[in-house]
Amino acid sequence: MNKKTFLLLITAISALGGLLFGYDTGVINGAQFYLSKYFELNAALKGWVVGSALLGCFIGAIVAGPMSIKIGRKWSLIISAILFSVSAWGSGLPEIVPETVTMLVVFRIIGGLGIGIASMNAPMYIAEIAPSKIRGKMVTYYQLAIVVGFFVVFLATYFIGNNLSEAQNIQFGWRRMFWSELIPSLLFLALLFLVPKSPRWLAIKGEEEQALHILNKIHGEKQAKNEIEEIKASLKKDEKKVKINYFSKAILAIIFIGTALSILQQFTGINAVLYYGADIFEKALGFGKEDVLAQQILLALVNLVFTFVAMFTIDKYGRKPLLYVGSIGMIVGFLILGISLQLEAVGLISLIGVLIFIGSFALSMGPVVWVILSEMFPNKIRSVAMSVAVAAQWAANYLVSQTFPIVMESEVNNNTFWNGSIPYFIFIGFILIIIFLTYKFIPETKGKSLEEIESFWE
């Protein structure tokens, strides 16, 4: 197997963690309508069942850092694949098992743990094995896999639900929707045994020969020698500092910048649009129920297309230009949507606003944040720093998903001046902060090795 094929294979396998991230997050949206009727859930319980996985995501991201240091990126991903599989099986237990809401929530939290662990380790692993010239593109495969996961699960749940009666869906259709995740999760688990350990993790653990062997397979002998020397020089520098003080001003500053960018990814409002897309189309934009499915497919398609655009431009133009262009696009999209709501001119123009926002996010904050987070932190603190940033992202995700419907239904938002537009102007405020943060604090990492990026913070 040549170097290019080998790199593409292990990147694609690692990125399957992203597909399961998208799949596991999305499957509950297709199943919740029927399982809510099966369990006769009230609004509070329904919210708990749907949102419980986010609790697991938060905890998973926190434990992912120490786990990644102890057992490495590869075995952390294997554990996440096992958790995905257990969650999929348990969430769709056969009808003969007297499943309770509590059992369902427990299995959803287990799936969340898998997402949290994979969402930190998969992009970090890809960044640590990829050549610097194409690292941005390689890490973007992870975001592409998330988008594909959302799209695939949407089709899978639609296919399952559409081929059963409503009574059958309430009785066992939603179980099949959860079980459909077993196919990609078991495939992910099996294929992970084909990928090598991260050469940078091996070097940190003193396994330099093994690290060099893997770098040879990925980069070729000449480049591999350069890479291993840079890694060794970076680690020697860290050895002089003896023990890492995570509370030193320098390290806290790096972690704070990465965490702020990670949180702001959620404060763009992306998951408000994805989680509540049907409600936005039906209530805020005035589309009928028969139109909602078509709008959702269009939204998913735009998301997919612009993720491909990001993949093929991120190493050509750099990370910061994509963040600037995408941020301006997101602002324009939400301005169109917000003003059309204020003026009560909802319709096609409002839909165009939503699609401009989705396309701009998919071009920028969606993939670029994962790329920057996976490469901006120094070798010695990468696992812990990324763990903090990803955990904060899941906390922000939960905050936005819980507060969005409250703000949407508030009296102030629904008065004759705002007409339901307040959330979108709030999101615009956060997007402006992204532009400032990018300009002031985010380094351009295009074409630089991880060790060269590390020297930026010195």
C-alpha cells in the first residue's frame, strides 16, 4: 500500500468517529416522536430523554483528555466505538424487554460518552498523523463525516418510519432506528484495529523507534526523520520545564483562546437551526408541515456541499480567511432572516437567509474550529487542553439548545417590533466576537508542522 492510500485509509477510519457523532446526535430526532408516544412522555421528560446524551458528551470530553494521555488516541477511539455500540443496542432493546425511560436515558448517556471521547480524539489523531501541507483537509474529513452522519441518519429514520404504520412505529419502529446505528458503530470498532497508534503519542511515551516506523509509512523516510527530530526537540524543551503547570499564565492563555473559539462555534446558533429546524420552518418562517421535510433535505444538502468547499480550500487559503468569509456570510444570512421576520415578510427570502447561514457555517466554523483545536495546542498539553475546549463546547451546545426555545417563545421576542427575530440578532453579536477573536488571537497554521505552531506561543 502506498503512502497516500495508507494515510487516506487511516484518516477515513478515524473520521468514522465523526459519522457516529452525527448519527448518534441525529437518531434521537427521528425516534423521539414515536418513543414519546410509547412512553407517554410529558414535555419535561421528553426534553430529558432528548437532551440526556449531551450530559454524556460533556463527561466524555472531560475524561477523554486523561484517557488519551494514558492509553493513547487509538485505544480511546476503540473505547468510544464500544460505547456507541452498547448505546445503540440498549436504546433499542427488543420489545420483550420491559424497557423504562430511565434505562433509555442511561443508554443515551452511554452514547454521549462515546461522542465526547470521539469528538476530542478523532480530530486530534488525524492532526497528529497528517502531513502539514494537507493537515487542514485531512482533519476536515472529520467534520464532513459529522455532516454525512446527520444526512444518513435522516434518510435511515425516514426509510424505517415510512415503511411501517404509525402503530408499528410507536411499538417497535423507534427501536429499529436506534439499532440501525449498530451497523456503522461495529464497522468503526472493527476497522480501528487496522490503524496505527499516534506517532506523537508514542514519542511522548518514549517509543521513538515505533513512532519513526509509523512516520516512515505515512511520510517516507526523509520527511519522517525530520518529523521525529522536531518532535524530540519539542519534548526536550518541555523536559527542561520539568512539570507542566496548567495554571501558569502562558498555558491558561492558550487553553482560554482555544476554549473561547470552541464555545463560539455553538454560539453561532448552528445547533438551534439544526435541532429546531422543523420548528423554525413551520412556525417562524410560516411553511406548512408538508414543506418541512423538503426544507430539511435542502438544509442538509447545503451543509454537505459547503463542507466539501471548506475541505478543498482550507490548505490553499488558510484557516483565518475561511473564518472571516464564513463569519461575514453567517451575519448576512441571519440579517436577512431577522429583518424578514421583523418586517413580517417571511417566505422564500427567509429560507435563503437560513441557507446562507448554513452554507457559511459549513465553510468556516464547522470544520475550521476542529482543525485549529487539533493543531494549536503544544504536544505536552494537547490532550488536556483539547479535552477542556471540547467539554466547554458540549456545555455551550446544551446551553443554546435549552435557551433557544425559551427565548423564541418569550413575550419580548413575540411583540410587534421583534416578531420572533431576537435570537438571530443575539447570534450575530457572538459572530462579531468570532471575527475579533480570530483577528487578535488565532494564529494562521496553514502549512506549518505541529512543532512550528507550538513555537508561535513562545
